[in-house]
Amino acid sequence: MRTKHLLRSSALVGVMAAAFATSVQAQEETGGREIEEIVVTAQKREQSLQDVPIVVTSVSGELLRDAGVRDIRELTVLTPGLTVTSTSNETIVTARVRGVGTVGDNPGLESSVGVVIDGVYRPRNGVSFGDLGEVTRIEVLKGPQGTLFGKNTSAGVINIITAGPTEDVQAQSEVTVGDYEQFGFSGSLSGPITEGVTGRIFAAARQRNGYQDIITGPGPRGQHDDNNQNFYTVRGQLQFEPTDDITFRLIGDYTKRNEDCCVGTQLFVGQGLAGQPGRGQMIDAVRPGSLDLTSTPFDRLGYANRPTDQRVEDRGVSGELTWRLAPGMSLTSITAWRKWNAETGQDSDFTAADLVYRPNDGSNNVQFKQFSQELRLAGDAMDGRLNWLVGGFYAEEDLDTRSVLSYGTDYYAYYAGRVLGGAPALIGLVPGTVFQPGAGSDDRYAQDGKSWALFTNNSFAITDALELTVGLRYTKDKKTLVTDYSTTGSSCDQGEAAFPILVGAVGAATATRIAGGLCLNSQNNDFDELGLLTQKRTEEEVTGTAKLAYRWNDDIMTYASYSRGYKAGGFNLDREQLITLTPAGTPNFTADPDTSFGGEFVDSYELGAKTSWLDNSLLLNAAVFYQKFEDFQLNTFVGTAFVVETLPKVTSRGVDVDFIYLPPIDGLTFQGGVTYAETEIGDFTAADLINPTRFTSLRRLPGAQLSFAPRWSASLAGSYERDVFSGLKLRANLSGKFTSRYNTGSDLHPVKEQDSMVLVNGRIGIGAQDESWTVELWANNLFDKEYVQVGFNGPYQVDEAVDAISVYDAFLGAPRTVGATLRFRY
């Protein structure tokens, strides 16, 4: 099957290349409609999309507005091969391209898909999640971008270019209302301020009630809905042109969110075995009515007794200087400072029983502070045959996080009394001695990261038709992590000491299981003995690219490319422990002082074609790709902690197709594409892992399709505009995304699989022909498709060996939302 698909992919590009001699004759009359040149900056200079030997999906600001796209997660409906998900709160966002990305729940891992906004690299996908405001275009670059875009990225880049100041006065505003009591307002003003100075300011505020109902239990939670929205954002820009050769743009932005998100729902609840109740039944026995025992997640009913506050502040300022030093030569400098912090509360067991939680008093938090500086000198020579670029990049990233996990009032009764069968009491661990309410783990991480890079990217026209592009980048990445662990209410030392008593009472096998249950990471005070733990790592890598492009005529260009990509290693910002046996055969659970993991590497090969057909009314671009990842960084939640492993090999192979089409119907435009990707994990054994004991949790991975990697992904957006009646204009858009079946869990448990699906957004509006006013009706997820964003192990509710007693949870995709928007342009 794989061979057939790859042959079909190769044949597609081959047929397109072979057809160049007859393309003009094959064109049909379309009434003179032509696609205007699409300019992208995928190689840090303005080029036509059809001249760039890279797979790029370019989405205009107009299409983003028509499709109702305001953030990178909503961008997926317009981009084949792109998946963006969020999990326990909306600060934890992961973007994937061709099925490859980094699970975002652990801030110690950098992003495989980078996000760059106005030339400034954002340190994690979640840090870039928010209202993008007024956007000129978004470019999704697929494949490793190891040369030009800030930090190295191994899977792709989402390059966002916001709208800048204008020479003439422009003002617009909009008001949105919708179901779930949604209300939003935005407005902008742009134009000249004084001679040589222009400016733009944008502001927006949006609110919405949650679309998930919550059943509360004993505790401080008073909120009876979840997944609500409440934020405001401001972005201002000033552009100075003191001379004809110097342009300076200053950008500042601030966003504040105060929302409640996210309560997981029960995806699968095991009904137990003969004489052995399931974990869900155990929770229900401790606190009746605390969770959904029927495994019906799309009732959209959640259970929680603790708040899920997410208080987020994102702010930053950047300055971009462009100085034309001489004809054909310019210097660009981008200096940026950013600060992002999030304080989040969580009902960490996702039930109404009071088991475990993260407090919402601000103690559980993550903060990024970043300074970055990029310098580029670019120009052309040899009568324009050589386009050259050299530059340097520096980033300093301070990451501070405090991870607090506390026991609730029901934890002892559930975990010690039922999961461990009351055995802790047999060895003196009675209520009040361990697992006291409010006790738990309280860990602090302070990571300082510095990254330096020198890079060059040069294109040389060997002939008028043949062009060679070569890029090279040297990167040095240094990280220092200081960790301070704190544990209260622990049970591990007592469990280890009483192991011989347990063996005598219940046998060796059961005693080992009980000891393991008493020595979970958060319950082991051996971590405290590490004191103020310091870890360091330094990496130096060379990455780059080589591309050969041939333009057969004005309508067809083909290319072949090789890229070497790299993503830096780092540290797992969670507890890791080692398990050994003493000479007496007693299990010994010790804190692992080394939580580091190595860098991720990829070699990528592409054969592609950029073509224009039907008198330039159809752009059709395609590429066959093969990507081989080594030491792929996998972050997995095992139900009690996050573990980071490096998989020896992951391959992604397939085809990308993108098109824009203006059919011979005035006002109608289509844009879309298809991605077919076989993204598979290579075979590996326990010995290939950093920690071989993790193989049990990852046993389904060898030889399997990677999580969040649908084989097929297709998008199609249709926009239609025409004048109607006297002085009125109709505009409509329908945008849809198809994905084939894929698994949403990083451990590939079958219950976490998402079936193939189609998501559709629709919008229709009518207004003045001069667009001075427009009223629109819209619907997101028009057909109310039910789907899982992420499936995961129910915290403290999974027995890896027995699904029949385990609970698996999920974060769901949003239901259908409908509303109306009134726009004004002044």
C-alpha cells in the first residue's frame, strides 16, 4: 500500500513536469481573471510564491477573515497537513506539520513547529496562542527550517505577518455576538502621524460562556461551566522613515486572559473484572456521582470540585530596522523583548471527588522572559544573478516554573483505601500520616537558555532557468537548569522499609505493586535529598539546505531539495526516578538527578513543482517528501507524571499539494490542498531508550503511525463575492478540513483514536459595495462534529496492564457555535 501511494505521488509531480511543453495550449479562456502575484518571505526576502523552492501554504488576511480565523488553532481549517491542539489549559498548545510536533504539556521541550510573528520567534507554541488581530498573511512552511527562522525547527514554521501602518487614514471596527452569550469588539486606526511617521493601533476584547457544563463536588469550585473566553489585547505600531534609505518599525503588544479551562471528560471507563471494581467505580464509591461511568464524553458534561482558572499575561516590544546601505544591499536588525506568564489552577483528577489538584492561588505558574537579536545583511550581485544573505541570531530565554500538585480530602480514601486495597494501613500508614489534604509535591524549576547562531542563505542563477540555493547555519545552544524539589505527605520511605512485612502478608507480587504505588514520583521524598540541583548541557550543531530549481517556462518550475534540521535538547521539567533492587530483593525507588535529553535531528528530501495553468487562473503546486528523524523527542503522560524519551527513528513520507483557482465565474475563488503522509515510528527495543523501564508505557509505538499523524489531510475554502441589489454586495465563504483516522494519545492506546472527520466553517454577509458596513452570519463547526482533541490517561486511574479497570479521559474539540458580526470601515 505504501509503495502504491508513493508511486502515485511521484507520478503526480512527474506528469506536471512533463506537461510543460503543452501547458499553454491546454489553457482555457476564463474571461481574463488572473491570480495576482502572491508574495512570501520564506527565504527572508520578498519572492513570488511560485519562485520559492519550498512547500509553503500562504493564507491571505482576507481569507483568514472570511473563514473566521483568529488564532493558530483555527488556522488548521485552511491548511492541509497542519494540526493544532490544546490540552489542560489554553496555554498548552501544540502545532504539528505532516504529523510531526512536540507535545506541549512540558515547557522543557522546544517546539518542532516554530511560530514567528513579525520576525520574532516565540519560545513555545502556547506562548504564541492568542488573537492575532489584523494579519496581512500567514505562511506555513512545511519541513525543517534549519537556516533562517530564529531557533532551529525540525518540522516547520508558521510565519505570521501582521498588518502594518498605512500612508492613508484607515479605520475599522467590528462587533460580534453569538451563542453561549458570546460578545466581542475590535477596532483599529492606521495612518500618518507626522511627516515620515505612520502608526497603527488595534484593540480587541472577547467574552463567551463555557460550552461544557460542570458538576461540582466538595471544594471551592463555584463555576458551573468551563472552556469560557474572557480576554483583551492591544497592539500598536509606529513606523519611522527619517530618510529614503532607513525604515524603522516599533511594535508593542499586550494581552491579558482571565478564563476557566479545561476540564477533561471520561472517554472510557472500565467496568471492572469479577471481584475487582474499576478505578471509576472506586472513585464513585468514595464520592458518589463524581464522574461519568457511562463513557459518553460528548454529553459535554465535566466533573470538578476545584477551579480551573487560567490567568495569562503576554507582553512584548520589538524594533525592526531596515537600512538600504547601497544599491542592492540592505541591513536588517530585529531586536525584541518579551515576557509571558501564566497562573493556572486545575482539578487534576477531572472528577468531582477531591483527589488531586493544582491550586489557583498563583503558586502554580510558568513564566518565560526572552530577549532576541537578529542581524541580516542581504543583497544581490553579478547583475542580479546572485542573491546573498548572511546573518546572526542571539536569544536569551529565562524559564521559571513552579509545579504544585496537592492531595485533596478524598485522596487517601480512594488511593490508599481502595487502589492499594487498604494495605498502607497494615504498615501504619493511616490517615493523617501520609497523603494529608494540602500536602503533595511543590517543585521549582529555573532554566536559563542561551542560543547563538551564524547563518547564510544564497541563491545563484547558474543559467537563466537553473538556480542553486545553498544555506548553512551554525548553532550553539546552552541551557542551565536549577531545580528545587519539595515533598510532603510522602509514603515511599515507609513503603520500602515495610516491604518484607508486605511480602509476608500478601505475597511478593502484590507487595511489589503496593510498594510501587506508595513510591510514585510525587510521593517520594528522595527528591528532596537532591537539594538545589543544577544541570547543564551545551550543544553545537551545523544545519543547512541545498535546493536546485529549474524554470521550464513562465508557468512551470521544478525543484529538488535537501535540508538538515535540528531542535535543541533540554531537560524534563518533571520528576524522574530510577528503580533498582537492593541485595535483599527490596525495590529501591530513587530520584534521578539527570533529567536531560538530547537534540532532535531530521534529514529531509523533496521533489516539487510550482505550476500555473489556465491563463494564470490556477496555481497548482506539489511536492513529494521524505523526512527521517533521529532521536525524536517524545513527551508522554503516563497517568502520574510526564516522561520524555528519544525515539531512535521516525520517518515521514508522502506528498503535499496546494492550489488556488479562479473559475470562470466572477467573484468565486477556491483555495485548498491535500497532504498524504506516512509518519511512522521505527522499530526499537527497551535497550534503545534513555530509561529502558519506560518501554512498558511505550510498547505500542515500535513500527506504528505516530500520534496526531493522519495519513490524509485535505482543506478546501470557497469564497464568493458579487454585487446585489442597489449599492449592496454579497460575500460568502465555506471552509472545510478533512482528516483521516489518527490516534490522539502519545502512547497510541486504541481508546484514544479519533475517527476520520470533516470540520466546516461557514460565513455569509451583505453590506455596502464600498464596505463601509457589512453584516455577517457565521457558524464554526457548522455540522457540530464531535471529536477528541487529545486522549490521555486518567490521573491515578490507569492500570497499564488491565484496561478493564482503567479510566481514560479526553479534551474535546469545540461544538458548533453560531453568531453574527457587524463590521464598519471608515
